[in-house]
Amino acid sequence: MRLERSQQVVIAFVVASGLISFWNLWGRSLENHGYIRYAEIAREMLRSGDWIVSRLNGEVYIDKPPLLFWLIALPSSLHGSVTPLIARLPSAISAWIGVMILFFWAKRVHGTIQSGLIAGGVLISSYQYFFQSRLAKTDMLFCLFVLLALYFFHLGYGETEKGRKYAFYGFSFFSIGLGTLTKGPFGLFITFLIVSIFLIKERRWRILFSREFLFGYAILAVAVLPWVLLFVGRVGWQECITLIRENKILSRHAPFYLYFVQIWGQFSPWSIFIPFLFYCFCRKGDKIWNSGESLFIIWFVALFIALTLFKFRTSRYLLPALPPFALMLGGMWKKRLTTFLVLFLLAIFAWHGREIIWTKKDLSYSPGMVLVNELKPFVKEKALLTYRLDDSTVEEINFYLDPALPIPLLKEIEYLDKYGLKGEKAVLMPRKIYEDLKGHEDNSILFIHEFNYKKERLVLALY
């Protein structure tokens, strides 16, 4: 049976976007322009068998909810270990699904398959989207759930059949719940803010209290509360309060104008068309504002303003603003497919070329992997402890050494005895700290070996 031309285009788009998302995903170590922390949390989750309380270097970790860690740990349990490819898969799969959703959404709203191709192509070839899809972090997964929540809301809003409306709103709130389990309350806040502004604009704010939305709120609660209750039950209410008070994740201060500068690089090469979009909106403002595209405008502007007003800022927070930008560009540029394809191919070759360069320099960008390979012959059966190292260094050692129990980070040398280790302990520490200990302690500390690590020297000693 011969496929129609439109079906052939859809299949070609799905295959091409998959190749772009997954090609060479296995090529680099996690440190090489990547992120090892969440992979290490998943590794400790597997080792401990505790899928409720996340831990990093043996300590309870509450900076992020557990959904990403589950998605890394589950396939890793089948494979037997956490690998860079498995750790990156949730982000890559999320990016691929997001591109396909955007393709069909743009085609539905703008009425042409060219709009779908452009919107999906803009998204996957944007600098930030491409490289975030290749990191073992929460941002791409969160972006997908924001996209799904608003996509299903849009379908439900335009639906007249009662049962389907309930289903679409239910999927929307379930996606909000998954976003909350990925990145915390921000997933709930930002999506609900966009939906609320849109309904107020449409003068249909009563939908927020409709039966369909009440059903959605129940779905949201069912998605989020079980893990919250299990976590509190396992850790204890007072300990949870203490962990929240001591948490310092929100510390990324930056000037209020950060996103006005970063958007040009993060959305490249398509950011050069931001003035073009602004000009089109000025010319066709009323028409666009009264069409289905108004949700995209509200999504982009509300998110941008919310991020700007939020005092903790970093460039990757812009990622969920990319889909509405791509959707708007797909509608405005649907008759310029050839020009789009030229820019699209140039961007994809440029980003993958940069990836190849990073892959070739893998060892120089993976000091943790090199350090552990040098450590192994000296440690062997000895119990290894670390003293006065950075948390990130201990993460790398734990991940690549893969001990049965996380290697602890000592803050004070006196804490050695609390681990109940008999005999000599192998302790890894900065060179300066070793010299201080050697000058003030007796001869119970014995030098074993010295290692190069990033811009410092580390000493392994028996204590």
C-alpha cells in the first residue's frame, strides 16, 4: 500500500529528528561538557535499593524530585550499571517527543504541513534545545512536560465532546504533575500561570473552577502526593523541615537583564528572527491575539517575564520558552521552507561538529574518570575516604569507582573513626591539606601517591 505524500513527510520527519537527537549520544563521558550529578544519584539509588529517598554521596538529596533519577535508574537496573548513554536517554527521548508534538501542534493550528516542519525544525536545531537534549539533567524533561501540559490544555479547550474534554484536561494536569516531580513546584506554578492568563484573556476564567478542572486537580494530586507522603514518612517531618531550611539550591544570582542578552545565543540561529516576529505582531496584532496563536504569545511572554522577575537566574531556565517561539515562527514563516532548510542544515552540522570536537577531547574534559583509573591500583581492597574535597570531586569518584557504599566526604579528620573501619584508611585529600596534617600530626599518616586533578594536586595517604 503506497503512502500519501503527507504520510511520507511525517515518517521522514520522525526518523530525521530521531537521528539528530540520538546520534553520537554515547560518545562523551558525563563530565565532558555534561553533568554527572544526577547520574550519580541514580547509581546510588540502584546500589541502596531506595527509590523513595534520593541520595548524593550518601546524604539525602532534596534539590530535585526523583522522576529523572527513576528514569535513569530503571534502564540502568536492566543493564547492570549507569552509563553516559543511559543517563542521557531521558533528555534525548524527551527532546524527540517534544519535537514531534510541536510538529503536529503547528500543523493543527497553522493548517499546513510546512508549518509543522518549520516549528519542529526550529526547535530541534536551536542551540539550547540541541545541547540540553544531550545532558543528564532535568531541564529537557521539564520542558517536555510543560509542552505536553499546554498541548493537552489547548486540545481540551477547543473540544466540545464532554468525555474527550475530561480526558484532555486530565492528561494536561497529569503532565503538570510529572513536571512537578521533575523540577519541583515551579512546574506547577509556571504552567498554571500561563493557563490562567490565557483563560482571563478569553474571559473564561470560570473554567478554572469547572468540573473538568476539578477532575484535573485530582489527577495532579494523585500524580504528586504519593511520593511526597512516602518521602516524609521515610525521612520524618522534622528532618524534612531541617533539610528544606538548609537547602541552598537557589543561589544563581544574575543581573535582571540576563535573559535579554542570553536569548540571542540560546535561541540561535533562529533568534535573528525575533525582530521579524515582533514586526509581524505589530502589523497583525488583533488578528493574532484573537486566534489560537494567542496562547503561544502568552506562553512566551509570561514565562519570560516570570523568569526575569525571579531573582535567581540562569540561561537554561529559558528552555521552556523555546517551543512557543518555534510555534510562532512556524506560522509566520510557513511559505519560506527552502530558506528554512538552509539554516536548519547549517545549524545541525555546526552543533554536531562541535559535539565531535568535544568527543575527541574526551579525556581532557573528564578528569574524574582519569583520576579514578589512576586511583584503582593503589586503593584495591582498602577502604577509601575523602577529606576536604569539593562535592563535585566526590561525585565523580563515586560514579567512576562504583563502590557498594558511597565514599564519604570528611569535613574533619577526627570523623575517620565514626565509620568503624579497622586498620589503615586510605584518605584522598588536597596536597595543601596533607602538608598541614603532616606538620601537625604524628607519623601515623603515610604518603602513598600524588595525582593531578584539574588545576590542583591530590594526595592519597594512609591514616
